[in-house]
Amino acid sequence: MDDQAICGVAMLTDHHAHWLPPALLTALVARDDPPLARQDGADWTFTAALRPRHLPVHAYDLQARDALLARLGIDRQMLSLSPLWNIDRQPLDVALPLVRLFNDATIAAAQTGHRYGAFAAVPTVDVAAACRDLIRVGETGAAAGVVLPACELTTRTRADRWAPLFAIAAERRLRVFVHPGFDGSPPAAASSTMTAVASARVFGVEPQHQLGLAMLTLCHEGWLDDYPGLEVQFANLGGSFPFLLERLHRMVQDDGRDDRDHQARRNILVDSASLGPAAIDCARRMLGASRVVFGTDMPLFDAQCAVDTWRAEPVESTQADHPNPSRSGGEAITGQAEKFTGRPADQTQDVRRGGSGNSSENLDPGQLAHVPVESRGEVATVPGMLDDDQAVGESAGARLEQGHR
């Protein structure tokens, strides 16, 4: 469905979505402690950290999901295993068979037709085992990336532990998807009796600070400088990081410090999953519209609401003030676009079209706090950054063409 539209509306690529393959649910039936699953006839109930949750059919049945995505106008969806389900953090002898069940089912879905792409899951308790399984999955040629919990990347020391996996991802042109996760077991407050206030803290605010710290480590502190060709996606608009960028700049400016020379990075993305129009607009202004890609976070959040929010006009701004041709999901930011759209790069909409050298689309999260900022209207701009439009990963589309068409 190359660049097809429903009623004149561009089709979307969903960069942040989860599913539970039937084989994985079946394996979780044998468990007595979360994460676990129970089956009642054709219905499934899944318990990750909170109370048992009845699963909608599209959470595990891709035929049902196909129909839903068609109604929503979502042309392609990237499937991942949520680290918040705590499957990847089980002891290695438990986690490895479970993530392999997920990976095998997801790779099979990615190899069948155009609709789905695959983010591999890895056992996060053992970096060496995670690297071996990522290589195993990568050899299929069908994986688009790998998901890691943000809690593993909140400091340079923690991130250093994962350097071997980042090197593999960079070598194989795999995107690293940074998603909230539990640092160890789910908090004691995460129980069936959790109050709404506690839930807001454990699942609402704390994961966003976790993402903000991960983005601070990888981007602002320059940890990613050793991987110039690596594409990294941060869930939930990068958590608290975009909102605090102006404060970080003021801290550097007021202290008279401006001695960092980060390389310009065009391959940092944030997705819109579970956020509203004001937050999305903030991320577009601070990071650039072309860095913000569409995500639903289904089946945990209402996908229709995510679509409606994405297609809405920016809050208190106009197209003229804030070019946003990225309504198709922001899938053309790099030469790796074909992994995520299922279309060759020359058939994919360029989300930078309509921007200018002085627009917010040219901001760099690794440099913003170290370069004097000018203000034009409401959109902060950094002069002289990202002067060329050359994308990274130019050979990735051709390498994966057979696997995603």
C-alpha cells in the first residue's frame, strides 16, 4: 500500500506498539507469579505487575489486529515486547526461552507480508546472552531493531555495560528502542491494591524521568558519540528531557560553559505514544518535527485516540509557524526508513519537506544545551547545525528490501 491514503489521509507507521504472541501466553500459563497468563476458553488474562488484565483480541491475534489497523489508517506497525511486563528481567533460564518465543513469532510476522516490523527482545539480566540472541535474530534479516529498558541507560556506568549490544546494533543497522522498564522487580506498591495516586507515580511520572535520564546520558552527555550511524528511538517523547532542554541550556549559559563539541545527530527519534497534543507540540518545537514519530502504545492505550491526537493541528501554532509534514508517522528521517515503512526510501514521504535551515526541525538534542540559542517567534533555533540532509544507514533499505516487501 505504497503511500496509499484513506479518504485522502496519509497512512501511518506506528513505531511503538506491543503484542503477546499466543505461544508466549501459553508459556506464561505455567507460572505462578507475575508475569503470568490465564486462559478461559478463547479469552486471555495477563498479569504483569498489577492486577490481572483481560486482553483484547488484538493484543495476541494479528488477524484481528490487521482489521483494526486498517480501520485506523495504520499501514505498518513495529511490534515489541514491553519491558514494563518484566519478562526480560526474569532469571536467565526463565527469560531467555520467553524472549525467544516472542522473537520467533515476531520475526515470522515481519517476514509475512508488509504490515509488521520487529523489535527484538533480549534478556536484560545477562548482557552476553542478550548479545548472542540479538545476533541470532539479526541473522534472519527481518529484525528492524532491539528494545532496551531505559533504566539500563540512566547513567554512563549503566550504559557502558550495554556497549557490546550497541556495537552489534550499529554494525547490523538495527534501531535501539529505549522504553521504560523496571529497575529490578516491580515496586512493592505495584500490587492489585495499588491506588490511583500510587499508579500515577509508578507508571505515570517515574518512567518519564527514567526516559529523561536515559536521553540525558545518551544524547546530552555524548555517550552515543561512539556510534555515529546508530539510530535510537526514545519512547513517550523522550520523557522529561525535551521539556527541560531550555533549562539545561540556561544552566550552561549562566555558568559560562560552552566547551562541548558534540557531533550533530540526525538519527535520534522520540515517539508520541500515550502523550497528548500539547506534549507532542513541545517535542516538535524542541527537537524538531522530523524527530517525532507516531506511536500508539497499543494494546495498553487507545489507538484511536493516538491517531486522532497525531493528526490534530499543533497546539497554539499553525502550519506556517511550525511545518509538520510528518503526519504519516515520521518514517523518513533516515535511510533506514524501509525497515519501518516497508517501502523503498525513494517512495517514502520526506518528513523534512517544507522545513527551513532555521526551523526547529534542525535542532539537535546532543548540542542544544551547548550552543547559543536564538528565538524566532515561539520556535527555538540553533544556527549552523545539521547543515546537510544526508541520512545515516543508507544501505539498510536495500539490505532489507526482500524481507519487508
